[in-house]
Amino acid sequence: MKGAATDQGRGYRAGELDFLSVAEAVIERQPRVLKNGLPNLAFFRAANANLAQPDDEAQGHGFAQVEFWLTLARELGLTATDGDRLAITDAADEFFAQPLAARRDRLREAFLGARSLNDFALVGDLELPGLRKSGTVDTTTDAPGPEALAAARRRVLEFVLACAGETRVARLCQQVQREAPSFAIDHSDDGSWRRVFYRGIRERGGREEIERDGGWDRVEGAYIRWLVSLPFARLGWVDYDPARDAFEPLTTEDGDPIFEIVVQPNFEVLVLGDRLDAGTLWRLARFARPAMQGRVRRYMLEKKSFTDALGRGLSAGAILELLSSLSRRPLPQNVRFSLEEWSASSERMKIWPDALLVEAEGVDDLAALLPEAARRALGLARIGGGHMAAVAPDAALLRQHVPPRRAILDYSRRLPPAITPQGDLRLHAPAESLHLRARQTLELVARRQGADHWLLDPALTRAAATALGPDELRRRVEEALTRPLEQAHALALRAWSGEFAPAFAGSAEVFLCDSDEQAMLLEQVPEFAAWLDRKLGRGAYLLRHGGAAAVRKLLAGCGVTLRDHTRTDSQGRRP
Amino acid sequence: MKFHLHVGVIEAESEQALNEALTIARCEARVLARLAPNVAVLERGDTQLVIAALRELGLHPKVMQ
């Protein structure tokens, strides 16, 4: 196994490439996070396929390697849930910008202290029924909890590092069983007369829990084998030979990276070499879409990933420089031209999807009002109209740099009402307390009458309601007002917006009767129904034009005389 | 000077380009403020609509993150 550290498939450098592959899969797929906190199955399959030695899904062991690397990424804060999707954080850029040794130390420490990693659930030979993978340990299982696992990892590592030369894993297991049998699970009570089992731990596919007597090698032994073959080998503590099931502590350094890239005219970037550097490849992955092809690391230069990188602060010049420095041959002309053109075209429209906007009011000169240090700390850039914008910073950082007594209007929350009705159609909205939502509402429904005064306008309201819908417009108006509009003005606003259809006021022909029975009998007379426009209420009917005379004539034919006034007393007389 | 936090901001090369982007995303009526002819402020969700609409057409603005 001499010199194995520099072998492409072994040592920390190789393990880190698997870690990189999983992180790249997160970039490429932005997987949806399920209720259990893990990404979907499609992500696991895709990430597993990119590993140097993928897990075999058909064996039913799951994707232990992907889960292992993903947990370490989460422990280091390199990934986080953004909405319902898993995303890479800025900490990942900082992580991969570090030298190899620093990255290795951080990954090792993350593993040794990981609280969210349930090692036993990742051991292929074991099954923990009813226990969530990577979750907290159930109280009805003997599988160690987070603290005990952290101690167990360190204990086994001590044994491993104390081994000199090539050692078989079986021999290591025997040594640990002899010297520290309870390194993970307590065995102090195993020697009693009764049968004791590993609660909640079965062999994969087994129907019963494993018995303690004679089961140490099947449980703790399997765990030690997993530790040596995955975390210890992939994080560069040992060189593990699966064929011989033996390991040797690694003392040699990983050596300098030796690789180059080939940028093809079809915008493919191929990585060639024996010793790849994950830090450099990460920089590629941040502006070119990772697209592994078998064992070949491949990146696609695409407009979207390229402009996203520009939005994160990378410059086209720096990207071209990196590509040129990694490639032996000059970049293809069409690639260079396209990257420059993409950069120029992206500059034509800049979008801050979640911004801090510093608005210059009147003749404000923000450069004079905001100190240079504050502008730099917040990353503020000048935009049109003398205003400034930056990616929304952390609230605490913002508070540090905002001048005293300056309000911060936070649009992730409901903002205070800023418009006061004046008892008629006039509105009072002081400019100093007017936020953009209230300003937008005012401009939708009112005309400016002075610095702080506005007047509700029917035509504007009608146009706004057409664009937004009457309900949405009313919601916005009500949210912006410090107190409700008076009834008549509220009615007017809702009528202008089309929420109420035009009403009628004027003369009409109606039929009125005071007895329900009389009304019921009349409704059944076809000649009466022919003149009926609609029933207005109990005993009240709106007749079509000419209906009054027709109904009067109809009933006169039956000898029924109708009164010629609408109001009656209890005896049917005019009051 | 006012500080507006968690808003979406779009700055285009020209007023016409901004109008076109807003029209494509059907967000003209949802603009909170036009601070300059080529600068629009929107709610964050509406800004995402603009980005998605532009990308759908193969246009890739510089999205500041």
C-alpha cells in the first residue's frame, strides 16, 4: 500500500472529490427537501452516481456515502434549506477557498463531533427498524446517542492511529473488543444468566434483534469496519484496501495537485489529471454547471450559471483568467467572445431579488450622507436616480451602519399604515412616514394635491382595479389607511373599482300585496307571471314596462280592484 | 434618505428595457415605485417573476446575490 496516498482513488484528496461531487450535485439539482429534512431520492441517485465508488442501490443499503458527505456539509454550514430546496451557502465558498490541509482538518473535526450523523444507520450490514436515518436516536434502541457516538469515533480512531504498518480490520476489531468492548454500547450487564439482545439493532434483512452473546463482531465489528472503510479512509487518516480488508495509517502528504482543463469550442470544460484540487474545481463549479460524465469531471459553460456567478460578485475577467491559467492551450475564440458578450449583456439589466435600497429623497447626496465605511460594509452600489442598492444584509449588520434615528422599513413584514382619510375624498400622507407600499397605493387610487395631500380619483381607481382586481385593490387601500374611510367614501371607492354593479334609482312599475297567501296564488297565474321581471321580496314584485296596467286589467276581469297607493294600515286603508 | 429592506430592485440599461421586462412578466401594475426612469422597486416575489420570465426567454440578467 506504499504511496497509496497519491493514488487517484485513495487518500484525503480522493475523498474530498466525493465531497465535492455531492456539493456539486446540490448546485446542479437544487433538490427539494422532504419533511424528514433530507433531499429527494432523485438527488441521492444523481449524487451517488458521481462518486468514485458509488453505492449499489440494488443491495438495499441506501446511499450511505452521499448521506455521510451531505451530513458533514450540513454540520459545516455549507448547505442550508432555502425555502423548500437545499442550497449552497456562502460558507461553502469560504470552505473551498482554504488550503487543502485546513479543509481536511475542518472536515475531520466535523465528522468526529457530528451530532446529526447517525453512524449506525449508515452501516450497511445493520438495520435499525423504526429509526430515522440521521435523526436522533430513539430511547428504545441500544444504538448510541450523539454524545456516545462522538466518543466512540474518537476511541476507535485512537486504536487505528496506534497501529503500525498494515493491519487487518478483523484484527483491529479483536483488539478493540478485548481492550474496550463498551466503546460504543455498554456491555457491563451482558454476563448475567439471562439472554440479552441489542435492542433495536438487527442484521440487514434479519427478523430478530441480534443477541449480545456472540454478536459483538456483527454489531460493533461492523461499525468499526464502516468507520475504517468510509470516514477514516475518505478523510485521509488511513489507506484502506477493500480487497485485503486491511488498512495502514497514512503519514504521507497528499502531494501537490497535478491536473489541467481543456476548454472545448462547444463550451465543455474537461478536467484531466491524477491529482485534482477540489478547491479549484469548486471555483469552476460556481460559474460552470457541473455535469459529470462517468468518471470524467466535466463542466458546461452556460449563460445562466455564468451570469449567476457575476451576480455573486465574480468578474468576467477573473473567470477568463482562471480558465486560461488552468488550460495549457489558449481558450477557443468563440468561448472567450461569448463569455465577454454574456458579461456585457448581463450588465444591461441588474436585479436585486432581495435588496437593501437606500432611497435618496429630494436633493440628498447619499455619498455625503453615508460614510464610505458603511457603504463598503453593506456592499452598496449606486443605481439610477442617485439611489443605492445592495444585497439585503443581516439586520444586525445593517443596524450597525444606519445613522441613528433612521427608520428601517422592513418589507418582509406588514408595514405601519401611513395614510389618513380626511373625512371626505381627501387623504393626508406625510412624505417622511410614507413607505413604498403606501406610496404605490396612493398612486393607484389618488391624485396628488400638494406635498402631503392626495384626492381619491374615480378614473385612476377604475384603471387600478382593472389591473389588480377590485378585491386586491381594496385590501391594499385598507392596509394603508390609519382608519377606515367613512361609509359613503368607502361605498364610492368600491363602486369606482367595479366591485358593485351600477345601482338604479327612479320610477318603476311594481306590484305589492300584504298577504303571503295572496302572493302565492298570484305567482301561479300565468298571465301575471308573464309580466313579472323579478321578485323583490315577500309580496313585492318588479313588473316589466306596461305590467302595472296589464295586471290591473287582468285582476279587474276577476272583479278584484287594486289600490292606487303603496302604503296601507292594517285594514288596507291609506294611512 | 430612507432605508427599504427586503425589496426587489431592477435597474435596466434604459427605460424601454425596463418597461419591456415588466411587461414580459406582467408586473407593470405591481411596481411599488419607479425611482428613476430605468429603476423599479417591486415586492421580492414579483422580482422573482421578472427573473423567471426573462430566463424563460433566454435572457439572463445579472442577479445580485
